[in-house]
Amino acid sequence: MSRRREHVPTRPTWRCRACGIAWPCSSAKLRLLGEYRQDRVALTVYLATLQAEAAGQLAGLDQEVDPGELADRFVSWARARG
């Protein structure tokens, strides 16, 4: 029996464990939107916390980290449309 891999980040590279692209991948975004559908503010706080963690870990790998790109990657997509 094969186990389905979850779309979660692999630290410290912040790539998706299931598909290998930059996390949060599309599947992770859909899952998170579903989990936090009643509390978008909590989702934004959670993602901002992960963004800060990722920034530190990626910098520790000597990877160039653009704060604006990280904000788009982690938080901007989750803001409520209105």
C-alpha cells in the first residue's frame, strides 16, 4: 500500500516534500485555505511566522533571500480578496 505524501515544507530548503517545488506549493495553498477558511487572519499570522523561519533558514544556507519575494510566496496570496 502506498502512502500519499503530504505537501509540507522540507526544512531548511523550504521545498515541498511531495512535489519538490518552492513551498507553499499550489496543493499546500489549497489545503491551508480550506483549513483556515473561517479565519483568514489566523492563516496570515501563521504564514508570516513561517516566512520569518524560512528567511532565517535560507539565509543560513547562503541563499539570497529577497524579503519581497518571500512575502509574495508566503503571505500575499492568502490575503482576503475584497
